[in-house]
Amino acid sequence: MYTCDIHQRIRYGETDQMGYVYYGRYAEFYEIGRTELIRLLGMTYRDLESQGILLPVVKMVARYYRPAAYDELITIRTILRSLPTARITFFYEIYNEAGDLINEAECQLVFTDSATRKPVRPPKDLLDALKPFFTSRVNS
Amino acid sequence: MYTCDIHQRIRYGETDQMGYVYYGRYAEFYEIGRTELIRLLGMTYRDLESQGILLPVVKMVARYYRPAAYDELITIRTILRSLPTARITFFYEIYNEAGDLINEAECQLVFTDSATRKPVRPPKDLLDALKPFFTSRVNS
Amino acid sequence: MYTCDIHQRIRYGETDQMGYVYYGRYAEFYEIGRTELIRLLGMTYRDLESQGILLPVVKMVARYYRPAAYDELITIRTILRSLPTARITFFYEIYNEAGDLINEAECQLVFTDSATRKPVRPPKDLLDALKPFFTSRVNS
Amino acid sequence: MYTCDIHQRIRYGETDQMGYVYYGRYAEFYEIGRTELIRLLGMTYRDLESQGILLPVVKMVARYYRPAAYDELITIRTILRSLPTARITFFYEIYNEAGDLINEAECQLVFTDSATRKPVRPPKDLLDALKPFFTSRVNS
């Protein structure tokens, strides 16, 4: 398992007239989360793109438990639960300032060649950086 | 079953640097779809709110099959498959100009009292407008 | 002078907790306006881009007179007051359902070569389509 | 003069297919800037709202000099050049990672009573916090 926490302050423009963050804006929080998780591994999603690899989202599941309010400082926790194949699945937990779990989500993305737009294997350096966190314990 | 189709032209601001609509913007398409489905029933979501009923989203599932490009005229099909209880689930199919199914989704919302923020039963006039489309056939 | 009107219904996601459209979302209305003005001339902004011409915005001025509410059907009026040079300036007037002028704006864009990112002259077919609307009256 | 700097990392969802931040998204940067300037004064815009004061934007002027790219860490500088009256004008300078000035802007907002929606004087504690930075030099 590999986990990354990042904090974000809710923008006024992210709220809607219900007085809380618009449900569609959470997708940006998930995107921020995976961007930072990849940075924590010592590379950047921006570099992946410049190497010709795109990561389009193919599936998103989001569960909204409690609202998030303007100016709150939320915590976006991004979790990798398994090594990526051609697909990579990020899991998310979002917490408000009081520490309540307000949102859970899951985003599935596909490593895609930007020229052919076909699925490809994940970059070797990404896999190498992740492997230590997923190595099965070997019993003696 | 109750279905509503609405067309939308993709805005430049809805695209991202991958050259297609950003995955988070589809939530607005779903919102447009259910707004129009309710209008087709002879009422408006705006009226529901002024009657003190909010409809926060509690779950969204979205599957992205193909990208949508700037200036494309997409069709948002919104489908009710069952009568609402305190929850209402809208299903979505989005088609591009060529008629390809590019996205499928499902949004679950909860009828909520705007004062108490507690779940409530759906408004009677909404149920009455929907019932004819969900009446079970009675065998003679 | 060349003018184009287009209608848009306000999305829930465009409102903020003040209960009206967020001030930053008007930029999309202006973008919709100029997209439709160009279409009315018999071409598309999408075609301009595929011919290698980008139109980045270099200046925007917006004046907010009255708020726009969720589900309102606004009218976006886009006006060209002079023939474009390397720059093109679109003027905007936005009206609510009651016919009130709620917003005025101006966006300046620069015809830019997508390869060199340098300013270029506007495409000949765009100029040709516009000229009849800007020909000075010749006194006899 | 009173100044506040804040850093923001560009989100993927903020870019458009031109490959840079969409011009309409800068309004959120300006909003972040003034939120932080008010916080630096020891109060919050959120508190102003809970005291019944809204701050709708009545005018925005934005000049775009250079693009901002995904994942760049920009600096939003917010500047107050004079004490607010019923109006408050924030000036903005945005810098990219290389220190280039990429954007300048100005937003005018009106202190508004949330009940009557009429302009009001700025809150006393806001004025008191700002006055030391705007006291005129007294000649001996």
C-alpha cells in the first residue's frame, strides 16, 4: 500500500448555492491527490506526459458522506492498494478539519500512448519506485 | 421508465490539455440532464428548492468510454428506472455526434429538508407525475 | 458591426454559495458567445485551430450589474465593432429572462500561429466574411 | 499599501486544450488571493459572511501576458492600494516559477448587506486592521 496526504483549502468558486462544495468539483481533489502521490515517488505526472504517456480516467466512483464548506482545510488521502498494470486505481478518503471522513472515491486510469492512443504498460521507473511498497513478505 | 434527452455543445473551457472534456466536468452534464428530466415532468428543480427541498448527491458512478471534443454536440440521456423513495437514482447515457455511447453514469440523490437537513419523502406532485410511467401492468 | 445572440440556461454548478452565478464562470459565457458568432459567419473556431491558429485571450474586462440565478435562461449577445487585425475584440451584453442587462464585457484575443506562438494576421476567409458588415458607406 | 503572497499549484483541470490554464480560471486565483489577504489581517471572509456581509464582484479587469502550465507553482500577489469605502479594489500580480509576471488584474467588490442586498460600509475591525498600513505621513 502506498499513501499520500495533501491539504487543500476550499475555494468560494467551488461551492454552489446549497452552501457546500459542488459534487462535480471533487474530481479536481482526486486529481490533486494522484498528482501529489506520483510526486512523492520522485517523479511527476507532467514528466509522464512529456514522455508520451497519458492517463485518461476510465471510471470514477464517488461517495459523498458529509458536505465540505468554503474555507475549510480538507485532507485528501490518496491510496494505491496494488501495483498498476495497464490500469492504475487510486482510492481516496477526504477528511474535513474536524477529522470526519466526508468523501470516499476510486478513480481508474489507463496508461495510454499519446501517439497511438493505445493502452501501454506503466513506465518502468514508476513500477520500480512502487515495488518496495508492495513486495510480499517471503516466509523462511 | 422515464427518459429525457438534451443536447449540449462542448465548451472550450470544458476541455483540458489532453484535448478532450475534463473528466470532472461530466458531473455538470448529469446535473443538466436531471434538471431537464424534472422540467419535462412539468415542474422544476428550482421550485423544489423554493419549497424547502434540497437534493444533494450521495453517490456518483461514471464510466468513460470515449472522449468528447470541443464544439461537439453531445446528447445527454437521463433515465429514471424506478420510482423515487427518499432516494432518487438517475442513470445517464451520453452520446457524441456520431451516435457513439461515450459515457455512462449513475447519480444517487437524497430528498432533504433544507431546514432540518434530514431525508424526507419525495414531493407528492413529483410522484404523481412519475407514477403513470411506472405502473405495473395488471393481469386480467 | 456584427452581432450574435445565443441563449444559455444557468447550471447549478455555476452558482456559488451567494446563490448566484460565480463571477469566474462568465468567462465561459463569453467563450460560448464568440464560438457562436464565428459559426454564424459560416466557419468554426474548431476549424481555425485545425488550420494552426490559436486565439488566446490577452485581456478581459467584465462588469457585473445584476446577478444571474440557477435555471435562468440568459441571452449572451456578442458584438464585433471593428474588423480584426492581429487582435480581435469581442464585446458582450448579457441579459436575464426579464430582459435586464446584467453584465457587460470585452475580451481581446490575438490570432496566434500554433507552431511559432507568434501573432499572425486573421484568416482571409474570416475577414472576407466580416467585411460586408463593416464597409464604410460611400457618399455620392 | 497592503500585500499578500500565496502559492498555488496549477491543476490539470484548470488547463484547456491550448495546453495552458483556461482564461476563466484565473478568477479563482484572484478569489484565493483576497481570501488570504483578509486572513493575514486576522479575520476571514467566511466570518464576514456569517456577520451578514457579502462581497459580490462588480468589476474585473484581467491582462494575460504569458500562459501558466499544468503543475507550475504560481505566486498570487494581492495588493490593496487604498482603504476600502463601500467598494474595495484588489489588485493582482501573478508570477510563474521562473519569476515572470504572467498576469495582472483588478477586482472591485462591494460590501453588501446580505439581508437587504444594499451596499454598506466596511466592517470596523477590517478598517482598523488596515489603517496602520495606509496612515498618511504627517509633516512636521
